[in-house]
Amino acid sequence: MRQQFMRDEPGWLGQDLTVFPRVGSTNQVLRERLSQENVPLGATVIALEQTAGRGRLGRVWTSLKGQGLYVSVVLYPPSLPQGGILSLLAGVALTDAVRDLTKMDAGLKWPNDGIIHGKKYAGILVEAGRLAIPWAIFGLGINVNGQAPEEFSHAITLAQAGADSLTLEALWQKLSHYLEARYERWLVDGHESILSAWRRYSVTLGHEVVAQGLSGTVTGVAEDIDEQGRLLIRHASRLIPISSGELSVRAANGSYTP
Ligand code: BTN
């Protein structure tokens, strides 16, 4: 099974590769490895099913067998960047990959939900910390095959969106390519390379939003993101930065989509 997910181009990301038919959480596997041993840059864990997939804000990430690509990658940023730039980076690479493979109009809802046809097909959980050096784990969950569970009316799979012959292996080939390329470019060119791509892919900017964060609820128009990847919401004459939380975006019919 590992063979199927080996990169078909040279590169450091994914050379150290573990593939599990079933595991608790790919992020957790790498966290435990980091606490026990020296883990090479780009070490990757892929699972075909997760029994304890973790989402943002303490949620569960439903990870059904064969339906999705559940993958985590270890990176060592030179310092721990303030804010969510790393998760924006992961979202941009994901969108590059899906657009390249499917030619569909994939976008990003702040901070980093993968969106197609107004529905979420992918989520990203970046966990970061410092041992001897700073580390980050990029965790991506991408709904690929079959139908999104009915209880999630705002969820979609890539197959439902029209990419019904996409394999998990082909998706990993493109995703690993773009994750590596975007990360290398960020190291050289800095945040702006990510922010400008994120703005192009955004389905959030220019829309009325409701943000529920730690410091309460903010409503207004999502105007931009700043250097740290915070969302800047225009509320009357003020521009309010939001660094984390739950965002709803007003759709054309006036309803707010989670
Ligand atoms: C979100 O809430 O939108 C983020 C979901 C992230 C899920 C992925 S699946 C692979 C990796 N392992 C986990 O336990 N979570 C992330």
C-alpha cells in the first residue's frame, strides 16, 4: 500500500512515508513520533480511515474508509510564524492541486476550508509547537469518493462535485508537489506569495460574514487578510482583525452558510 503513495517525482516531502489502512489520527501519529525521535522534514502519514480524526475547534473529522485522503506532514519552519499563515499555505497548496487535477473552480473559505460549489470538501488542521526547534504538522482531510454524510448539508465530495474518476493516489501526487513547492517558495519569498494566492482563491473576501471567535461575534464585510493571515472585517468605520473562530458567509440568496 505504501508503494501506491510513493512520490513519482523527486522531492523531500513524503519520502519518509507511513500508510495505515486504519488509524486514530494521522496528526496524532506524527505528534507522538515527534516526542520520541528525530523525524525527518516532510515525514508523512496517510490513512485510508481514521477512528479519531481531529478537526478545528476541537471537532471530530469524520474519516470514512476509502472515502477520503487523510494525510499529515511534518515541517520545520525557521520560526513559529504568528497567526495562521501556515494553514493558509496548506489551503493554497490544496487548491492548486485540486484545480490542476480537476479543472474545477475550487476555492477557500477563511481560514482554510476547501470549497467547491459553495460546499466544503476539505479541512485543514495545522498544529505547531517547539521542541529543540519549531515544528508544524499540516493535517489535511479531503472528501474524495462517494457521498458526503447527509447530516452535513454543507459538505460535498470531489466525486459529487464532478471529479468522479479521481484516485487518492493521484490526488496525493499533486498535493505533495504543491505543498513542497509552496513551502519552498514561502521560505524564499515570504508571506506575500501565500497571501496573494489566498486572495485569488478566496470565496470569503467581499462578502458579508458573521465571525464567532473567542472575543465574541463580529459582523460585517470581509475586506482582506493581513500579514498574519487574520481576516479583516469592516464593521462601520472599523476594521476588525479576527485570528480564529467560526465564520459564516452570506450567500446570494441571503442565507448564511457555515
Ligand atoms: C477542519 O476542522 O476543517 C480540519 C479537519 C482536518 C482533518 C485532517 S484529516 C488528517 C489529519 N488528521 C487529523 O486527525 N486531522 C487532520
